[in-house]
Amino acid sequence: MKQSLPGIKSVGYVDCSLLPDDLALKALAGIPSSLDAQPTMISLDGIATCEVSSKDDNNYQVEKATLSFSAVESIPTENSLAFILSTVSGNTYIIGAKEQPYPTIKATMSTGSTDGTPAVIKYEITYTNRKALFTIE
């Protein structure tokens, strides 16, 4: 099953070490979580998309979240980062957790064209866990 998260208005990131403990387990148990860390916001170029798919693996469900966006500035891909998404409906989500596995970041540089289109970096973030997209309050 695949679901899409509509209306992403902003994307930011924080170091995974700043997230609450056992975020995935709390989400599976229905326990609400909050984020105390202030995310570094990313200047998006275009629209960000996020899809979550799920499959059965060894008698339990595994989710995979894929976040795609383009940005003008680079982000520190060498760090373990979690991504914070805000939607137009006022909901906030996290992709990533304090514990491993961490999200995987793939960055592709594209140069601008001669018609004045800026050079951008296309990012694809994937995260696989029992729960991959967490709602925060």
C-alpha cells in the first residue's frame, strides 16, 4: 500500500541525536511525541513530495517513507539527519529517529540552464522502519 502526504509547505532538518527516545515505538503504541529542537529550514525550489509505502516482512509491517525535494543550498549530508515536514493543514511530521536506522540522503546536483533557471540540488530521503512517518504535536 502506498500513501502520499499532500500539501507540504516547508521542510527542515535536525540532527537525529536531538529527537526524543524511541520515537518509532511510541508512534506504534499511539503515544504522542513532541519536538523540542528547532529545525533548520530548507529553502525549497518547487514542490516537495512525500510517499509512504508498507509491506509485510517476517510477520510484521515495515514502512518506507520517501521524501523528494529540490533546494538551492546544500544540507550536511554527512550527518545523521531527521526531516521535519509541515503541511498546509497545520500538521507536522518527522522522518527519522534518534536510534538507527537513520534516513538515507541522496543528493544530485543539477546546473542551471541558460534561460536563468538556478542551479539546484535534488534530494531524495528514504527511511525504512516499522513506522517511518511520525506525527508530532
